[in-house]
Amino acid sequence: MSERVMPGRTDGLITLGAADALWVDLTADSAVPTASGAFTCSPAHARVGYVLLGGHAVATVRASGGQLSVPEADVRRAAAELNAVGMDRQDLVRIGPFRGAPRQECNEETSLRWRRRITGELQERGGPERAARREDARPYHLAGIDWRQLLVEQTRDGTQRTWWLPRAVVRLLDAAEHTETQWVQAARTRQASAAVTEPPSHPRQARDADGRQTTSPEGPTASLRPYNKELEGQLYSVLSRKPGTSRRVAGWACAVCRTAPAAVLDHCHEHGYVRAPVCQSCNTQERPDHLYSNDIRVANRYTRLFHTDTDDWLRHWHRCPGCRARTTLPLPHLAAWTAHIACRSLRPTHRAPRGRKPCGVLRVSWTGSQNAPRSCLLTVAVDFCPSGEHRVLARVPYREAAERFRVWLAETAPAVAAAAGPDRLDGLPAQSRPVIADTSGEDLALF
């Protein structure tokens, strides 16, 4: 948008109404749809001292006459960053409903809590159909994003409904919730300091009708720090029980996407070592889609894990010292790789309007475990294939799958492969996991 004269502009500040119009105008061509009322409609509470726009908090300032305004430059900056976000509408993350309410230990003080808000409004207002038809005049924006335009409903077995949002939007909303948490904590710190050192009538601080503090744009906000292997080699079973771990994790940026705030400690279930703090979106993306304990469905998201963002994910998985020493992946991930990469040429295809498309849904199961590699066998099949309900494509021994992966790793991510292998154990902790004898008699292998 050009620098035309904005109505209500005074010394770089614009009224909330003008900010609403500017926000919609600046983000008209954004891949992420935005909503009007970002500054004036719930859950935006401008009187508190800030308004969330994407992953940013824009401070509100009480101008002369008591009217609330916001810095125009901050609105433009938030809009520019939102416009730069790319979004794949097919890359979806489930947001509910779940059996129990999601735990939000670190975010209970925030008002966004977007997962609860979406679940509550869909249940109260007649479901996604009514929200999509916009029969209700109540705004549906969260952090300036019109989530109702992106909500996808899926029905499983004709009974259970689930709700999904694109991964890019989930990351934006997670970032907004984290930003709000940090803002509230910083405001409380400033308020406590002012109560001790300054009189209550400080010109940069005021209280609204509800007794909450308003803050000027100069107020500090805490930024996410990058993860630099601070937890490498530590066992998840030990670290997860330490007090303050959750709060410490929330201070990091996700070690995979490096944009969203971390929410959980990802760890290797085979060796027990912590990999890194990751956001909910990345944690969901890398989690195998188990049908049973030894059977997983190979979803479309594995294209990102083994094609689009290969280096990032392989580096992340090899943060586990056990996987790095063996130059392999945990069994479920190795099984998914075998089906998705090693057996890709075996998958049947069918005619489609634009060429041919792969048939059915890939599934891989296994007998035995990685602890007995000689007897472990991976079976790759296609479900719902017209030529057979469960058509078996290949049976691959575990050792063969692991060797294929090593060759592929060296070709695909040479930097990751160069840091792996049994002769590179410098990063292993002094108290490592037990070494289990390989029953084949071919020396020892770390499991």
C-alpha cells in the first residue's frame, strides 16, 4: 500500500478503526486470509495494552483525549511479515476435537488460547458448516487471521468428525500465543518494578477500567533464542522430571522450523535421548501415523520429511546419539522411509486427468524389532488398491533397509552422513544406553 494520508493519523499513530482498515488493505493478497476487526473485535482487547497480529504484538497507546491508537509502522511491519508466509492448504494439522482438553501450563495467563477458542465456538455455534456459511455476525478472527476460511472438517468411519488447519496457520497462532505470554510476563515485571521504584502516576503506564495496565510501544518483549545443542546427550526420562523444564523449553525457537516457539521436547523412543525442543506443528509432522504398535500408514506429509525439508529432518533425527552412531533411523521412521523412498517404484498408479497418480494408501508393518535385526522383516503394502484390498509390494529385511538408508543418506545429506557412524562417538554421553549383542554374531551393535 502506498504512503497515502491515513485518516486519524497523528505523529505516526492511527486510531483503531483506521488500523483495522489498513490491516485488511495491506494483507489483501496474503496467502493467509485476514479478517476485519483485528483491533476492535474479540479476542483483541486493545485496552489491555496490545493487539496480536500474526506472531506480533502491536502496542496500543492512549493518545490525547483518552483515545486508543497504535503505531502505523508496527501495523505495516506485521502485515509485511504475514504477507511473506507461504501456505500449503493440503499440509494440515489436526486441532480437535480431542478426548481431553489440551494442557496449556505455560499459557493459562493468555487470552488467545486459540485451540480452546476454536473448539468452543464450533461446538457452541453449530459446527463448522455454520461457521463456513458465516451465518453468525460474530467475528471469527484470531490474531487478525480469519481461520474459518481455512478450517477443514474430516469425517472418519462416518461418525467421528475432526477439524484441521494448514500447518502454516498453526505455527502463526502458536507464535501469537507465545508472544502474548511473553508480553504479559514483561508487563507484570514492569508493573512490579514501577510499584517499588516509581509513583503510580508514571506517564508511560496507565490502567484501564478493568485495572489492567496499558503499555507504550517502548515496552520490551522477550525474543525466542535459537537451540544450540544445550540438551544433547541427555536422557528424556531424567530431563522431563526436572522442575522448570517446560518453562525452559518455551524459551527456545523450534529446532526444526526455527520460526515457531518450542512447546515439547522431542526424543528418540528407541534410545531415550532428547533430540531437541520443537513446536507442536513439527512434533505432529514427524510423529509416525501408527495404526497398531507395529503398523503405520505412510501419509503425504512424508514427502516433506524425505523430500522438501530432508536435511533439516535428518539432522534432527540424528541428534539422538544412538541413531547417529548406527547411521539409521528409529524403526517406525525407517519403515516409513523404506515404503516411501526405497519401494516407491513398486507402487501401482492409475490414470488421472493430469497424467497418473499413485494408487491407494501406503502402509508398512514389521515383525520383530530393531533389537533383533536378523529376524526383523518390513512388509510394504498398498491399502484400498482396486486390484487388491491389501496388495503387498515388498518384504524387506531390516538389515537391508538400514543399508539402503545409509547409501541414500550419503547421497542425499552428505553433511549428516559425515557426522554419523560408529567411529564418531565423541558426542555420546558417559552413561550411555546398554549395548545389546547382535544375535547374528557380527560383533556388537548399539541399540
